[in-house]
Amino acid sequence: MAHFGFVDTGLVRDALHDPVAQALTARAPAIVSRAIPVERAAARLVRAVERRTPRLVLPRWWAPVSVLRGALGPLGDRWMAGDPAIRRILRDADDAASAARDAA
């Protein structure tokens, strides 16, 4: 099982250039949205397979967060729900998506 943060691919770059994603990542610690070079992710994945490692987490600092995700998830949800800027960003994104559906 492999758990990666953002891997620097075209898909991730495009997604992170979305205005909603940019607004949300601006509210998060910079370390969370930092992309891992694809070569680094690939090399670590190959090494993990060669060593028959049952679990790979990259970047490494994410490992404790991954282990505690069941407890940390609700805390993150509470933080986001209580942040007026995040609520505004998500409301604006919902409004834009509704307008686009209505226009189609």
C-alpha cells in the first residue's frame, strides 16, 4: 500500500492551478500542498516493491498523520467548518458549479 502526498504530475499541477484549490491551499500550511517530484515518488515506490515493504508513506512526515487520520480527520473537519474564509471559498465554488450546470 502506498500513500503519497501530491506528486508533481500534470494532473496535480492542473488541479492545484484551479482557483478553488489555490484558495484552499492558501489557507493550509505550505508543507501540505508541496508536491513531491515524480522521480522521487517512483524511485521510492520501486525500492518499496523490491524490498516487499508492506506500506510506503511519502513524504515521511505524513506517516504519523496517516496513522492518526481517524482521530485527526474530524479535527481537520472542525477547523475547516469553523474557518469563515474556507466556508466562503466552498460556498462560492458551489455557486459557480450550480451556475455552470444551469447554463449548460
